[in-house]
Amino acid sequence: MMINKKLWLLGTQVMILLFGMTVSCEAQNNSGIEGIWDFTKDDEGIWKFEKGKLLVFDDDGELYDECSYTIRSNTLIIDGDDEYKFSIKGNTLTLTQDGETMTGTKITESQSPVGRWIPVRGQSAPSGFPDNLELTNDGTGIGEGMGLKWKIENSRITFDFGVWGARAYYYIIYKSNLVLTNDDGKGVGYKKR
């Protein structure tokens, strides 16, 4: 009889623990921090928070850092040990660490890269990046003067050029800008035409 009570108590404790984890995860997802934040006025670049992953782009659109993050109450924890107190008011994210404060403005992100895109710095993109992109709603388009298929998954956009191979990039879309960044951290900015 005593064993049954101990097992029942143990089972109850496990259920409470699991329920607590679920509530904690839901609180993290509802923190409001996910999305793209512009910290360029504090020389901290563009930060993209998405599903526990943080991508930091410099002012030129190059991937500067890739980190993991978690939220605990009003604390942002980057890579497990770098802690910031944070608050969100409207479209402003304020981060404070060791008495230093920086402020980011939320960038309303267009969810679709559909449209015509030209490189910001002249008419041709550097090697490894497509020139003048035209992407359509049906997942097809033109890049580098060739037909392509495109798709978005796992925070990356992939351009499949058929027999010429496929290329995947991290990307952000804000205002009328598209930034593609390769695995080496090199990036190219495009303007919507």
C-alpha cells in the first residue's frame, strides 16, 4: 500500500514538472521577441530572432554572428551565458547588460520574397550570389539570366538552378530590402524594383 502511494506521488510530481515545462516554453514563444530588430543606430546591426536561433547581420547585410537564445522571464540568454534584461514596448526592444542599454526598432517583415530584386551596389552581385532576381508566386523565377525554382525552409531561401546546382542563403526581408547571406557570412543587399 505504501509503494502505491509513493508511486502516485512520484507520478504527480512528474506531471507537475512536465506541465511547468510546457508553460515555460509557451511563455518563451509569447515573449514578442521573435522577428527582425534594427539596432543599427547603436552600431549593433540587424538581429533576427526565430525559434531559438539568433542571426546578427552587420549594417552591410553580412552575417556577423549566429547564436542560440532562450527567454527566462524578462531575461534574454544568448548562447547559454550572455544575459540581457529586456523589455518590449510597441515596436521598441530595449536590451540592458551591465548598465549599458541598446534599443532596437521592430522591422515589419514581408513574408514573401516575390518580386524583382536588384543588387544595392551596382548591377551585378559578387561571385556566388545571383544577379537581378525575379521571383514569382508559384516558386519559379529568374536569376543570373537562368530559370530557377525557389523555396523557403529552416530560415533559409534556396534557389535551384537545375543542372547548374542549388544555392541556399540565410535571408531577411525588411522594408523594400532583401539581404542574402551565405554560409561564410558574406552577404548581398538587394532593393525591390
